[in-house]
Amino acid sequence: MSNSEPDIYVYKMVADNGGAPCVVGSLLSLAICKPKIRRTAGKGALVFGFGGKGYEERLIYIARVTAKLEGDAYYREREYARRPDCIYRVENGQPVRKASAKYHFDSDQRKKDVGFHFENAFVLMSDDFRYLGKKGTDDFKERYPKLRKLIENLKQGHRRHHLVELRNELLALKAEIWSKYQRMKVGIPTDDDFSRMCNGESPSASC
């Protein structure tokens, strides 16, 4: 699609703890979790993250993808080394989880995060986003009925293809949030439980 008709990805988050997405300074990154979105989304795409039922289906963030790194680039470049979601280092062409990494310490998530040879390593980056985190609300449901229906019925995975009315509501919500908030990082992550998993196929009850 052209920049005037961007791809729009919508999904529900079961973990909002600063790992995915990760916001540091004026840069938002999605480096771990949501492998299908990371693989297929390109520059110009819009990503909407809403909370699952545990987060009251609040709007957590909206980001326009402004850059995309592939392979081991994110894990080799020094400028990203201290970002919380840069949880792997490159060793003989393979990912090794850093001892200091905050996330994914309970199980080996390399296959979904990056692949055993970085073949699944796609990092979406944005310097044009609004991250609401804990300050996000579900009041969008009052104004956008098509979106409300989508979010209340959305379970696992994400949605990329939308009918015109729903697409228009999503674009209107983005415009509304950009108008309301000048700062890109509005709130802090909803929780500080770094063990919360975002990679697994979450039970529908959580979404």
C-alpha cells in the first residue's frame, strides 16, 4: 500500500511491561514477541496495541513504522545494545540471551524472537508513535463502534485486513490521539512483572 493507505495491524497485548513494545527516549521498538507482525509489517505500516482483558482492553499504543532492521543488525549495533528489548548478543552467528536481560528468562524464546540463526529477527522501529501504557483507556469504544466490536471479539493473533468503515475508525482514532498528546511517551508500562509472557499463544480468556 502507499503511504496514504498504510497497512494497519491490530492486536491485543497480554504483557505491557516495557519489553514489547520497548520505549526509550524518542524511539519505540518491537524486537521480541509478535513474530508475524514483525516479519510482515513494513515502513509506513500502523500498529495498534490494545490490552487484553487483563488490561481492560485499553489502548496501549499506536506506532507508525519508520524503520525496520533484519537479521542480527539490532543486536550488533552499539546504539541499541542498552535497550531493554535487546536481550540477545551475537555469538558465532547465533543468538545468546544476555545474562542481564530482563525478559524471557523462564524459557527459551529464541525461535520466535529471532530464530536460531537470526532468520526470524525483524525489528520494527518508530519515531512517530504514542505510547499510553498505564494511562491508556477504553473510552474509544464509545466513539468507534466497529473498533469496539473488533476488540471485544479479538482473541489470539492480529488483524491486518479491515473493511472500510473499521479502517476509517482506526485512522480517526490515530488522528485523535496524535491531536490530544504531543509527547510520544505519555505513560509508563502497566506493570513491572518482567516474567509476563507475550510470545505464547495466549488463552482466549486472557485476551
